[in-house]
Amino acid sequence: MWTITCPSWRAGPDVTGTLLVGDLGGTNCRFGLVAPGSDRIDDMRSLPNGSAADFIALARGYLDGRKVDRLTLAIAAPAEGERIVLTNRDWVIDRAEIVAALGLSDLRIVNDFEALGHALARPEALDSVAVKPGTPAPQGTRIILGAGTGFNCSARLANGSVVVCEAGHTTFAPLTELDQRLQAAMTAKYTRCSVERLLSGSGLREIHALITGARADQIDGERVIAQGLADSDIAARATCETFARLLGQLAGDLALLFQATGGVWLSGGPTRALRPLLEPADGPFQRAFAAKGRMRPVMNRLPVHLVTSDQAAIAGCLSLSNS
């Protein structure tokens, strides 16, 4: 079992009762603890989901005998109902079972992008870097989108409310001949080509499979990115540039849909890994982001930031717990 340990996160007013915050994705779960009366998250760690049979076992392993009173959990699925089936992992999140197993007095479960949206209340506190300069409106809508195990987006509006969507399950819009081939291949394989089928870790492998003729399940995505960024493999470079272009295209579409004058934040492991393709003004990401016809001047003004750690969602969980 491996962990990622990160610095403490300071936020918001005091809370009462020991609070466990968690961000349960398709691959890993990030945990942190907030002591009674504290205003920060301590002992932030990331545990691989594959190291435990279910969420309760994973949480118990993290707690290692420590007791908590409350849990605010962000999950990569619609957070509705008493029993929730994760979208990208064969786990069921049963509210009653979690409360009983962990001895909780309060349990709050939200979609992970709702938590990320609340984290945008204090974007200056996020671990992020600007990959595209711009002029944000101080009170403008901010959006965050993520290509990781899956894909999604949320927006924080000027009044502080957060809007969560299911952007990953919208229909992919092809522009190039390669896009059309990708759409046809995904439709043949899954009956429909959604955004998430291409803009995710598995999507990057699907893109590389179509370019090379290899089987997607035999492709190492991390190796493809490493080879592509090193220019040591032509097909890998084409895969990385295609992924960055599609990400820029969709990020621009979502920025227009939400009128994200406050800025755009990108998250997700594959996205972070492709940072060298996001930063150049003439690179595939920024060209696609700005290529919106008459709206190009608007797109040129929008700043884009890259979230450089996986801890933003649990910071949003603390913000939610304090609200």
C-alpha cells in the first residue's frame, strides 16, 4: 500500500466534533482529519481503492483505531439515495452501513465535483499554476473540470452556489477526421461515444489504440504520456496532442456554457501529466480552447489554471461542513 502525504489545509471557521473528510474516486480515496475546534485538515493521505474490499475497510485502514464523529465524503458518482453505486468502481456506498461501522453522528455525501466547486470559493488556497494568462472578473463564475478516471465539471456562481453537471456523459462532438474515427470506434464498442470515453485515463488509451492499432487494454497510459512528451515515439506524441486538443476544445465549450469569466481550473492525473502541452500559447490545448469563432476575443481573456494536487475536493468537503 502506498500513500501520498500532503501539507495541512487551513480553511474557514471552527468546526465541532472530530470530522473525517474524504474524496472517493474511481482509483484512489483521499482522506484527512479535522480535530474538534480546528480550522485545518491534517494527515491528508491518498490510499488506492484496490488495497481494500470496500469503502468501510479503506476508511478503517486510514483511521487505524482513531474515532470520528462526522464524515463528509465526496464521491465520483451522483450522490443520491441510501445506497449509491459508484460510476467507475464496483462498490456500493450504503449510508446506514457507514454510519454504523464508523460510529458516526452525522454523514454527508456529495458528488466530488460539488466539493471541487466549493473549493473554488478560495482558489488562491488551491495548489495550482496558471497555464493560460487572462483577466478574470473578480465576481465572475468559476468552473473546474477534470479528466481523470472519468470526466466531469462544476461551476461556482457569483452568489456562492455550486452547480454540478454530468459533462462526461454528454455526447462527444467530432471536428476532425480523426475525431470522426474515434467517435465511430467508441460507438461501435459502447453503442455511444460520450466525452468520458475519450477524455479520461482509459480514453487516452483508446486514442492511442486507434492511432496504433494496438489493443486499448494492453496500453500503458503513463508510458504513452512519457514517450509523447519526450518526443521519443511519433504515435505517442500524436496521442498526447490529440488528448490535449480535445481537452482544450471541451474546456472552451464549458467556459462558454457557464460564462466562466472568473476563470477555468483543470484537474485530474492525465491532465497534470500533460502540463507541457497545456502551457504553450500555440500548443494544442490553447489553440483549441480559443477556437470559438466570433467568441475568440472572449476566450482570450479567460485565464486557465491547472490544479497540481489531488487535495482540492477534501478542502471543498471542509468548506461544505462549515456551511
